Amino acid sequence: MGDRLRPRLVFKKMNLDLLESFGQNYPEEFDGALDCISMAVTCTFNKRGTLLAVGCNDGRIVVWDFLTRGIAKIISAHVHPVCSLCWSRSGHTILSASTDNTVAIWEVLTGECNQRYRFPSPILKVQFHPRKADTFLVCPMRHAAVLVELEGNHKLLPLDEDESDLNITASFDRRGQYIYTGNGRGRILVLDATSLEVRASFRITQGTTSTTAVRSIDFARRGDHFLVNSADRIIRVYDAKEIFACGKDGDPEPMQRLQDLVNKTTWKKCCFSGDGEYICAGSARQHALYVWERSIGNLVKILHGTKGELLLDVVWHPVRPIIASVSSGVVSIWAQNQVENWSAFAPDFKELDENVEYEERESEFDLADEDKSVTQNEREDQKENREIKAASLNRVKCLCNDFKEQSTNNCLIALIIRND
């Protein structure tokens, strides 16, 4: 049974690949805004992209139903602004961090707080484990990253032996098997998520000798690719397999180097598309989004927001070619240009590029078109389609008797005339 279905499945996959190759899977224009009443600071999608959680400066978390563009839930989470959010894999809970040095886990349906943690310094980033719902990663400011378990245990991520820099950023990989950490001197460590042992390491260099600080590390939802946003305004894309092949103190070569050669833009936030084929980076100077194609490295689109706005956060929809950006307290939505095709609903509908004067026929709205010319084929069809009704003949006795009497009378009259 499985062998019979295999060719059909392969054929279906080939068709999908052909369809994707002809389509543009990146947004092209502004598609509206989401006003959370209060000032929005950060946002994130859940796994399916049906809900969008927005953290505000008054400590509230506003959950939007992204299909209807309506508010589904408002959670009064913190007193100070919310600086980082992360959905759990199931989508039932939200992990939030605030500038008041607290991290909390919230139930989405009820809005209740399951756990709350306090740290000695402000939090830069929080992230749930991609596979485990009881483990999350916290990156405090000027402090080593912390791996926290809901049971109460926590572990400090090890630092580089030769470095004392505490400007640490950390991130889980796509499956949660490893943790990638980067410091202010361009040193990246790959740690085992269970034992916290160093499996690979390398340094980002600028030119020949100088190093650059690592600002963020982000992974694609598909594949083994990840990007590193550094202080030298260059986005480097790496392959995780090559990192492990180089081992400790390796020197892997990035697959792509993405940058703005004209304006020398500093990047505020970077992210992959849902399929991992595109990379979006938001400018730290203005509300501008740059979209590159990952495989080639060419710039395909620049999305410009309102002049004078500063970008705070950027996220890509996990399934659809949609980008959500936060600036000036409002969440802006960027999507593809939707072209209306009315001929799909009515095959005889004709679209016009310009206004044309229409001359109405005299019998256009008549029930039966009397002026219509009938062709020879239509005449033959009408003859063939004629219905012949057969009527049965039933004799009526009274009529038959009257006919007989009348006929006999007529015969008698004829004989009398002849005799005369």
C-alpha cells in the first residue's frame, strides 16, 4: 500500500516546488496597523501564526487574533515595560520579561501567572526551550545567561576561559539540542543544552585582527542555518553543520555577508522567514525593513515606514509572507499585494483598464431575445429537441350511435329522391 502511494506523494511534492519557485514569498507593501491603545514595545507570533502577542510600555500583554485582527486577550503582566516575549511550543503559555528585573509565565486563556522570577539586573531576552515546556533561557544584562527549569533548578552558562566580557547573548537552536552564546568580543560558543559542555567555538573577526561584538543570534525555523548580527553592521549567515565540522577554535566561513553598502545601516533586529529562504533586518536609524534572499544574498525589497519613526522590533509570520514591525507604539503589518481577480467568479466577466462607453442592445434584458439570429446548427438542434406527444383515441358511444342514425337517415333520403 505504501509503495502505491509513494509515486503520487513525490509528484505532489514536485508540483509544490514548482509553484513555490514562481511565487514571491516576501511582503511588498503596508497592510494596516494594530493599535494596542498603549505604546507597543515588542511582539512575537505563536507557532502557527494565528496569535500575535504584543508587549506594551505599561506592562500589559495584548494578544491579537491575527486572522480577524481583533484583540483576544489582555493580560496585566508587569508594572514596568515588557521588553521580551516568547510563546511556548503548545501556545498555552507566554514567557515575559520586564525592565523591573522580573520574568513571569502566564496562562493565555485565564491570564493567571504560573511562575515569577526576579533577577539582579534587567533582562535582555527570554526564550522557551523549543521542545520542553518546563525549561527556558534568560539573558540578563551584563551577566552570564541562565538556564532555568520550572522545578526550581537553574544553571549558569559557562563563559569563555580567556574572556571576562559579560555582555552575553544566547539562543537555542531549532531543536533545542544546543545553546549558542556570543559575547562582546565576537566569541561564539556552542554548548550542549543538557550537559552545558562546549562542543564548538569560533570567533567573528572584522578584517584581519579586530573583533566585533555579537548583538544577537537567530535561527531559521527550517534547516540548520543561523545568522549573527554583529556591531560591525554585517549580518553573517552560517551553516550549523560546518560549525561542528570545524570544532573548537575553528574558523568557519559564513555562507553570506549581508549589509547596507550605501547607508552603512546598523541593524536593530534580524529574523528569518517562515521557510528560511529570506532574511529580514530592521534598521536602527529609521523605520525601514531590508529583505534579502538567503541562498543568493541579493537584496530583493526595502519596506519604508513613516519618516521619523524608530524601529523597535521585527518578526516574520511563521507560515505566511507577512512581517510585523513595532515603531512609535504601533504594530505595522507588511504583506503581499493582493490582486482582485473577478473573472474567477464569473468567466464571462471582462476587466477593463480604462472606462469604455457601453452601448446597450435593445433586447439585452428581454426574457426572450427576438432579434437573435438563429443559425443552421441551432435550427437542427431545435428540430432534434422537439417533443412529440402521442394522444390516445377513445370512442364515445353516444357519438358513434348518433353517427349511425344520421348515416341511415341520409341513405333513406337518397333513396326517396331517386324514386321520385
